[in-house]
Amino acid sequence: MLFTALKKYADFTGKANREEYWGLFLFVIITSIVATILDLMLFPTVATGPFYVILILGVFIPSIATLARRNRDAGWSQWAFILVFIPLVNFIYYIVIGCVPTKEEHHD
């Protein structure tokens, strides 16, 4: 799950199931909270501290790659991840794409 997402760091091919998606999603949320707490403790006058910035830079590509693979797994266009850049829509998108089941392929 999480390790699969991190192993496929910049792999935009293939599919990512819900378990892989939620594993990375929860990892990013939890580490973001920890990074923010560390930044507030060590750098209280800085708006965005170095721990958070390093984390975001480190998970940006794997997050986008996992979203592209998850979109494909759900039967959506892999380019639907562009919705994450639209405020308010991104929150709904993250929840919906994480809940949509795998689309079964039919070979006729």
C-alpha cells in the first residue's frame, strides 16, 4: 500500500487500488501534522517551516503519480488529477476518487 506508492515514485503507468491511494493519503496527512508541529516548535516566526516544505517537495510527485494511477483504476481519465488544483473541488475529488471502486475491464 504505502510502500507500493513510494516505490512507484514517478510511475504514471498502471493502476493504483484504493488501499495504495489511502495509504499514501494518510501518510501525507500524518507526516504533514508532524512536520507542522516541528516547524511551530523550532521556527515559530516562520509561516511555512522547512520540515513542511521538504515533506511537500518529497511527496508531490508520488502523490500526483498515485492519483493518475488511481484515476485509471477507477475508470477515469488519468488527467482528472488536475482537479486537485481547484480550491474546494480538490477536497471533494480526494474523497470521491478514494471511494470509487476499481472498474472491471471487460474484454469482448
